[in-house]
Amino acid sequence: LFADGAYDRGRLMSEAAYRDFVIEIVRKLPDQQGFQALPRRWVVERTFGWMTRWRRLVRDYEEHCDVSEAMIGVAMSSLMLRRIAHP
């Protein structure tokens, strides 16, 4: 998994260890000035773009987190099924 440097490192690492994931924190270069594309950041932004095609995921309408998580699963499953059915 790739994560931004702004995430809570302690909580993120403990959850990742519990689920047997490997986390790679993507950080800015120390001497970086201005905008520069970070490695693997485009993957996250592309995925968010795919999810916002589902109108219900554009805004946070849900009152419960489990419903939001289920809608993300439905949206990404639909994307995967569409790609498998129409290669």
C-alpha cells in the first residue's frame, strides 16, 4: 500500500501489520521546490477519479461508514466487471 506522509503513522502501521500489508510512505524530496509529481501518487488520484463517476460517492451522503465502504466496493467491483466483460 502507498500512503501520503500526512497520515497518522502509528495507527496506519499498526493496522497494516494486523492485516499483513506492507506500507510505503510517499514523501516529498528534502530539496524539492514547487510542484513535482510524486511517485505512485497518480495511482491514488486515478482511483479517486474512477470512484467519483458514481454520483453517490462524489459527496459524503452516508451516515454510517460501513455504507460508504460498501458503496466503494460496489463502484470498484462494477469497474472491474466492466473491464473483464469488455476487454
